Amino acid sequence: MGKKQTHMENILKEFPAEQGNLIPILQKVQEEFSYISPQGVEKISEFLKITENEIYGVASFYSQFRFIPKGRHTITVCLGTACHVRNGGILLEALERYLEIRSGECTPDRRFDLDAVACLGCCALAPVVKIDGDIFGNMAVIKIKELLDKYE
């Protein structure tokens, strides 16, 4: 029995096997593993006696749940109105091409994961990219490689 499997079973033991505990279980699993793996969904399904599709249906409704592991560094691109009119979408596309992943995915080496959000609240700095907790305003496609090189 693998370490993750044992840890998953210990998490499930914290909760009564009731369908109403699905969201708290998903939150705890995500807190512990940083995402909800297919194996985790399978274990939760067996524990709560609900289908995996029901679990994915609930979890995918909430933006807090992830089905892929996070990278060492999280890149967030703002697509709010101010960033959108200043080419935030083009920045996202450039990052997707450069990293060879889509928004919501993680690079194979797990160096970066990439997400887009509706607003980061830094409209005066548009367009904005956030890496981990660092905000980079007035971003341009030509700055992307240099910026990412700082995050090894």
C-alpha cells in the first residue's frame, strides 16, 4: 500500500460516509495533496457510495478544486476588462505557447501551472501577470521569457 493511498484512507476516516460530506472531503484532499487525483476520486466514490461522475460534477462546479497537480510556481493571467483591452488574452496565448500547456494545466516538469482569472484587482497596472505572490504589471509578450527565467 502506497504512502498516498494510506494518507487518503486516513483522510476519509475523519468523515462519516455520508454524501453531504463530499465537499469537505474534497477540500481536505486538495489541502493535503494540492489537487484531486483520479485515484482520489475513485477512493471517495467507494467511500461515499456515489459515482465518480457525480464527484467530478460537483468538484468541477467550484473553481477551488483542481484535477491536476500544481507546479512549483503558479502563473495567473488577469483577463479582467482593463487587462483584456490591453492584450491580456494575447499574454495568456503567448504563455500557453511558450510553456506548451493550456490554461488550467501544469508543465510536465511541474515547474509552472497556468491559470486565467476574471480580475486580480490591479487594473491600473494592466495587463497583469501574477507568479506565486508577485505581481507584474504592464506586461508584454517580449518580457515573458525573461520573467519566467527568474523562477527556477
